[in-house]
Amino acid sequence: MFVEQLRSKARERLITIADDAPLIQAAALLRSGSDLVIVCNSAGFLAGVITKTDIVSQISHCQGASCITAVALVMKSEVVLCRPTDSLHDVWARMKERGLKNVPVVDRESRPLGLLHARDILQGLLILLRHEFLRCDDFAITELQHGHRGRLLTSAPINRRRMVAIEFGM
């Protein structure tokens, strides 16, 4: 399964801000329940990301609501990102390695297309795993029907299909 298949979910989470915008504006965007805002340069390309943690760290240096520090001075410019053609397995591995909850999705020119959350990727991988399991189920039933030595361990209904576990003799 590829990132492209989760693009609509990623697009729903996309929040961007200009790199010259004041930090207080980024804070307002994060109040809406998002964890991360994608920062874009004047040409619309990804320049970095800013998180709630980044803002909280910077706010201690501001004078109340008058924080006019530019987002570009606070953002992280080294960003783990993905493209629609990346596999979910690869993206999940990068996220786990870096301890990330969100990853921006960008096009070839690095224009933001969306923001993937770990939950989206895990749901996609779970669907993929379920499809793989059902294919194994079909194989196991075929093997039993053709007289291969095996013992049916369990059988439980799931939707219109059956879930089976088979123990094959050697």
C-alpha cells in the first residue's frame, strides 16, 4: 500500500503557514487540534515544520501576546517527509526511527499535499495485513481441499469469509 491511497486523509490535516508569518499566528493554527503546521516559503514549497513544543519553547522568550518572531526562526528545517509513491511500510519505519507522530506529504517539487498521522498509516497497514491474511486463508483452505496433510485448529466466522488456522504436517 502506498501513501497515495491515504492522500484524502492527509489533505484534511494539511495546515500551512508562510515562513515570514508571526509565531502567534502559528500558535492560533495549532489551537484547532493540530500537532504540526507545515511552513512554506514564498514560492509555496515546504521550508520546515513547527510544532506545539516549538511554540511553547519560544513563547518563554516573548512578551505575552506580542510575539512577532517569524515562524522561520523557530521552525525545524530538517523534515522527515514522504511522497505519494512511498510505501506505508517505509514511511512507518522512518517515523518509528525518529519517534514522529506526523509526516508531511509533498509532491516532486516539495509542495505540501497533506499531513499523515501515525494512526492513518497504522490503519492502512492493518488493512494490508488483513488482505494478506485473507489470501493465506484462501491458500490454506485450498490445501486442505486437495488432501494435503494438515489439521484444522480453529475456525471462526468473519463477515462472509472464514478465518482458519492450519497446522501442516511435515
